[in-house]
Amino acid sequence: MIRGRLSLGRLWPLAAAVRPFASPVEPRRQFRAGRSRQRDFYQGFEKEMDLFRQRLKAALPGTDWNPWGISKDLPPEWADVVIVGGGIIGWSIAFWLKMREPHRNALRVVVVERDLQYTKASTVLSVGGIRQQFSLPENIRMSRFSAEFLRTVNDYLGVFNEPPIDIQFNPSGYLFLATEEGAAVLEENVQIQRMEGAEVSLLSPTQLKKTFPWVNTDGVALASYGLENEGWFDPWTLLNALRNKAMSMGVFQSVGEVTSFQCRSNEMVTADGEIVDFPRIMVANVPKLPTDIVMW
Ligand SMILES: Cc1cc2nc3c(=O)[nH]c(=O)nc-3n(C[C@H](O)[C@H](O)[C@H](O)COP(=O)(O)OP(=O)(O)OC[C@H]3O[C@@H](n4cnc5c(N)ncnc54)[C@H](O)[C@@H]3O)c2cc1C
């Protein structure tokens, strides 16, 4: 965390410095389902239809068969996994669950998102920076996998008959600076990063000045600079692509706010007070949901 003036007494990234215009990322591409007025109309209509279907189904007791189909925007009548929050993590979980299902439609996954405009979601507020320079091998491995995933994003997330995904990746290394005090830790971290296969260079103050003449090297004893798999991309595009792909694989999206789980009765209650029944509930990715309302 950086408070007030930057202190060189610890390691800190200069990512913003090596990307000259780190402007806030504007949403560039709308979700395909984002034709809001038309969508609102259909959502309202579908909701009415869903209630109608539920009433009809209730009038047909003694069978689990649902002859009325499933609404795309409302929760299906049952699910194996409910994911609360359709940010990058929620849709990523949904995608990977579907990737690992033994056969198509083996797993019914529902992602519940309360705000399709994502006004406060971290995903679209973020700059979408990716780096390899961590101190834990696990983090470095995850980040190396992420870099490979982004590089081949169309292999993972491409959808038949749809335009290729361009996540607008801008390669640019992160630059970490250390004082005399932090130099040993920085060097040790770089050794771990290199052991994990990351390409990171160590720079003396002289080399640093030569490479980045605009950096004030006063008090800097050592620097590290990422040579590959670092940079930034458009998180909105990635979120959209993950969502689009997951839905093409059969994941359901439900619009609404989950306020509680009543697992003893296997019911999910939406913000509208609507009760949805599930045979099993596994709660995944519950962003900021107060733990006292999650009952097991
Ligand atoms: C300013 C900023 C910059 C960042 N920069 C980077 C970066 O450069 N690189 C990087 O790797 N990470 C960065 N991050 C972190 C990264 O953005 C987050 O770790 C990541 O986006 C978290 O994703 P998420 O899906 O968990 O959360 P979110 O994107 O916040 O998604 C959570 C979703 O859950 C929904 N939700 C919440 N409660 C409920 C409920 N009860 N019912 C239904 N829906 C609900 C919300 O509406 C929201 O859409 C940054 C974060 C911020 C804020």
C-alpha cells in the first residue's frame, strides 16, 4: 500500500510509470445481451411467463419434468452450482466448471449478478495489469498460466461464428525498485521468479538510469524489470468473453441480488423475495455477502 509520499524503504511497483497513459479503461464492447430497453421488455415478459410456467407446473403434481423450458434470464428450477456475482471471478469459475464437466450438460451452473452494468465491480474498475513478479511460486505459476491464457484467449474463449476476441493486450514490464535495505529481498524474489520460468532482469542504478533516464535513482540500490508476460489488457473485454463463452457452454445467467441462502430447505431468495428451489447448494464466490446470512 502506498500512503502519502512514496517511500523507497520497501518494494513498490512502478507499473503506472512504465505505461505512460494508464487511463481508466472505458467499456469498449457491449455485451451481446446488452440492448437494455429491448432486454428490459423481454426480461419483464419472461418473468411473467416464468410465473405462469411455475403455476402451470404446480398444477401438474408428481413429476419433475418441465415441459415449459427454462427462461434465459431467470434462475432455472434447479442447479448444481450457484455462483453469486458475475464479475471476472464468477464467470471464470463458471467457465472452468463447464470445461471440466465429463459430458455436455453434466453440470448445471447458474451465475447470479445483480448489476449488469457492473457499475461498482472491481473487474471493470481495474486497469487489467498482469505481472509475473511475485514472491510466492504459486502466484508466479498462476500468473504465468494467465499470461498463456490471454495469449491464446481465442482458443479458450472463442465462440463459433463470432468475431475473434481482442483483449487489447499491451506488453509492458513492471518495474520494481528497492533501497539498500530491500535489495536482498528483491534479489531473492527475482531468483524465485526465474526458477519458475519468468524472464526478469535485475538492474543496477546505472543500468536503470540508462534504460529509464526519467527515473530518479536517488536511494535506489537495485531494480527488477519484467521482460515478458507483463502488461495490461481490457478487463471489460475479458469479462464479456468469459461470460459469452460460459453461456455458450450452457451456463445460466440470472439477474438479481442474492440476499440469503436457506440451505436447509435448499431455497435461494432473490432481492424481490422470490424463492428458488435447488436440490443441492454449493456457495461459490460470494462477494461481500455477510457470512451470517449464509446458512449451511
Ligand atoms: C481500482 C482497481 C484496480 C485494480 N487493478 C488490478 C490490476 O491491474 N490487475 C489485477 O490483476 N487486479 C486488479 N484489481 C483487482 C481485480 O480487479 C479484482 O481482484 C477482480 O476484479 C475481482 O473480481 P470479482 O469477480 O471477485 O469481483 P467484482 O468484479 O467486484 O465482481 C463481483 C460481482 O458480484 C456482484 N454481486 C455482489 N454481491 C452480490 C449479490 N449478493 N448478489 C448478486 N450479485 C452480487 C457485483 O455486482 C459484482 O458485479 C484492481 C481492482 C481495483 C478496484
